[in-house]
Amino acid sequence: MTPRDTRERVIDGLRELADYLEQHPDTPVDRFGLSCVYAASDGDGDDAAVARVEAMAAALGVEVRQPGVNHWRVTRQFGEVQYGISYVSCAEMDAYRAVMSYQGTVEPVGGTS
């Protein structure tokens, strides 16, 4: 599938969702709106992913935000819908995976408070 095909399918899916929500008013929506933010990583490293984030910022006409030292995020609001891209560095993700590898193997001492 070409990038153009993918783009057309995403646009068609968004229109289909909008039509569905309009035709089914009993379907709940989040009171905080909808967020469509995807990850910039294609497995080709930090520089390439950050470049994708910066390209998205230029395309959306917004600034790149860094909510953390190794985190990059770009979003733009369209009414109650947020669209954007985010990236967390490879080193940060590796550190997160290392911490999570202990999940379920260490039990706290004592009771709960």
C-alpha cells in the first residue's frame, strides 16, 4: 500500500466515524473530545523520528513541545479533536522496558495504607 493509499483510507475512516456518530446520537463520546496522536517511531532511530515530529509541526503550523527531556510532542486542535504525533527516545523506552521487566516479580513488604 502506498502512502497515498494509506492517507486516503485514514481520511475515509474519519469521515465514516463522523457519519456514524451523527447517525447514532446514542453512541457516547468522551466529554474531553477525541485525540488522534500517533507514534513517530518506525524503528529507524531518534534522529529520523524527531525529524518526523518536526515535519508534522511544520505541516500543522505549531511548535514542537518537549514534555520530558527525551519526549517530543506536536498536537493541533480541530474543535474537540486533537491531531498530532509524539516520540519518546530509544534510550527512554529501553529504560522503561527495563523497569517494567520487574512487574509482578517484586512484592511490597507490609500492608496497604
